[in-house]
Amino acid sequence: MIRPLLSLAVFLGLSFSLQAEAVKHRFLCCDYSGDQVCLVSDEGKIEWRVEAKRPQDCWLLPNGNILFAYVGGAKEVTPSKEVAWEYKAPEKGVECHAAQPLPNGHVLIVECGTSRLIEVDREGKIAKEIPLVTKPEIKLHNQFRGARKLANGHYIVVFKGEGKIVELDAEGKVLREQNVPGDPHESIVLKNGNWLVTCGDGHQVVEVNPVGEVVWTLQENDLPDNPLRLMAGAQRLPNGNTVICNYLGHGHLGENPQVYEVTPDKKLVWSFGDHVNFKTINQIQILDTPVDVLHGEIYR
């Protein structure tokens, strides 16, 4: 009888250890209301921090520098916090809400106010400009959010105030428009061609296929005791899970976790909430596995 009992104890002990192993992530994030961009360890401690006015997008680059958009432009900063590159918007009242590093060294930026996509070279000069047309009644702050250039040269732009995602060709011709709930903040083109969209104050995340059908959604109350507030940045992980930024502005500061990770079947497997050091985390890059962010190895 001893051997079976021992085997059972070993089995139960193994099961317990597997269940006790918590999901952890090291990550880079923007804290919009906290005016900062931070590297956070997998223990939740701030490793590195730089001040930035209303940051909205961020990337850890292969050279170790950090690129981010802030309300008045975009900036690349070294680990020692020296400015390696910067673009400043041409006039007051222009807002920059997305920046993406490109393989040729340029940076893609979307501007509200001037209503344009621009690619800026290493000298800070505009190498390419694509006008964006939004409805005249859309106020400056609500014009655009996320923007990405794809490997095929097309662009995806989030028209926040119009509740739609737009795909443009290399010359700016509209190829597709996709209406989504709420006021979208991020649109990610996944490996399978679907679009993963965070819907802002629509309190949900949707995944739509190339013909516009919703194939997956996470609704406001799908995570028990963890409501979705304003859905901002997101990342689809290699294991199929989705990490979403739960922006806590608009009256929800300190109430809920600031980041969720959910499985395809909507199980919450990780969350992050630090209401002492952070206010409103609105963009994230999970750093568990080194990837080439310049060549489409990351979905965010």
C-alpha cells in the first residue's frame, strides 16, 4: 500500500506545483496619464523609466533603444536616456498617437490635425507623406489612433472618431473600410489576415476576418470581476493569447487591473495592476521572447 500512496502523493505534488506556477511577463508600456514610458520586470518592478508627455505607442528596438510616440511627436531614447532621434510635430495643436519603426530606419507616424501619415528618416525629414481624409466634424483629438505599415507596403489606420479601420495602399488609395463598435484605438493585422481591434469606450475587443465577419470577441463583462474599461493597446502572443490594455481613465483610476491576458476561450491567465506607480497603461510590448520588431515578427 505504501507505493501507491507515495505515487499518489508525488502526482498530487506535481499537480500542485504546476498550478502554482504563475504567468509572468517582462514588458514595455506607455502610461498616458502618468506621462511616462517604462520597462517593467516580470516581478512587476520598474527597471527603466523616461518621462514623456501623453505617450501612446512604444517599441523596444533591436539596438536596445526605445521608440515611442508622444503627443507632440516621436522620440528614440537610449538605455542611458539620451535622445538618439526625434521628430517634433510642425505646429501646436497637432497630436501624434502612433509611431512604428520601419526596416529602412524610417519611422511611421500618424498626425491628428494635419491629418496625414508620414515616414520620417533618420535626419528627421519627411521622406513620404500620405493625406488622410476624415469627416470635418471629428475633433482633432478624436481623428486617429493606431497606424501600422504592413510588409506589402499597405497601411492600416484607426479612424477613432468615425469608428472604423481603413486599409490604404502604398499611395494612399482606400482598399477597405471596416466599421467596428465604439471608438477604436488599435488594429493589429494578424498572421492569418484577420484584424484584431480594440474598441475603446465600446468596452470590447473584436477580431474580424478579411470579409468583415466577427470571428472572436471579448465583451465588457466576459472576465468575471474584471470589467473591460477603455480598450487601448493590445498584443497577440505566439501561444494565441491576447494581451489588452485596460485604460482606466474616464473615471476608473485605481479600480481594476491595467492589463489583462486572455486565452482564445476567454480565460484570464494574467493581469497587471500597480496603482502606485502607474495611472493609465494604454500600450504594451511583451518582452518574453526576443523578436525582430522591424520585420513583422510581433503582432501589436
